[in-house]
Amino acid sequence: MSNVAGDQRELVFPPLKKAKTDRDATELVCPSDPEEEEIEIPAMRNLRKGNWDDPEYAKQRRLFQKQFKESEGYDVDWDSMDYNFPGSIVDSRRDYDDQLSNKELMKLLIKTAIDEENEEAQGTQLKFVKYVTANVVAAKGFLFFITFWAKDLSAPNPEPKCYQAEVLWFMGDADVYEFRLRPTK
């Protein structure tokens, strides 16, 4: 690029890269103002149908299976997937209930998980803060692996913490199979 007077050429910078979620990070960062309950369902992504003979499909399928297994269903880097797999991220592609939107369903499932945890764990008073993500697989209904922020209002310092819940949704009933703090890696 020339700096000569009268040079009409324009400087062109590459576009800024979109921030990636570091799946190997030891801790997620909670939003700075966690007072509002938030759920934002990602936009629909167009995924390709897989072909077993396609090497790229095989590569992504192995990656999906590895991430799904290692994270027990919770953490899959969907941005690196172009194909439809048995599990998927909860997005606006389809509704998982004929009466509730995905956003309403996530609120209900998280509320159910938190209510059960508050009832079972003596002395806790968890309050939902923010939705992070959810993965889903079909299993006599739909089995959701939900990651979200909540804070324990009964704690001396109710800082938000990242939790995960495995919840089965079948014919209008929610069964919580697991509720845990998100493990650090």
C-alpha cells in the first residue's frame, strides 16, 4: 500500500472474527448483569443429511460422538458441525412440544429442575439467571441436556454458578434425571 499523496486506493481490513466459546475453559463467564432471567434460543441452522460414504460426514460424526460422550451430552461444538446427527442443539428449527415454544419449554424444564433441586437439597434456594445452551436426543420423548446459570439466594454470597440438568420431556411430563454444577475441565 502506498502512502503517496493522491493515492485513491482504500485500505481493506479483514472482517473481525466472531468470538468462539472455549469448550476447554475451566469456567464459563456469567453475564455481567444477571438480574434478569434470560433465555435466547439460537436461530435455525440448515444442516445437511449425512452420507456414510462421505469422509467429511464420517469425520464430523466421530467428533460429535466424542464430544457428546466426553461431556455426557452437555457440550458439543455445534459450530463445527454441518450435518444432522442423532443429537442436536435446541434451536428454532422445530418445536419439541405442540403447545409450548422451545423458549417456553426450556423455561419450564429449567424451573422444574431447579424446583426439584431446591426441594431435595436442604437449605438451597436456587434462582434461574440465564440459559446457556441445550442439546436434545429422542428417547421415548425428548431427553434434554441443559446448561444454565443460577444463584443460591440462601448462600452468604449468592454469586451465579453454572449448572447442568438432564431432563426427559414426554407427553407433557418432565422427569429430572440429573442436576449438577457444570464440571470444570
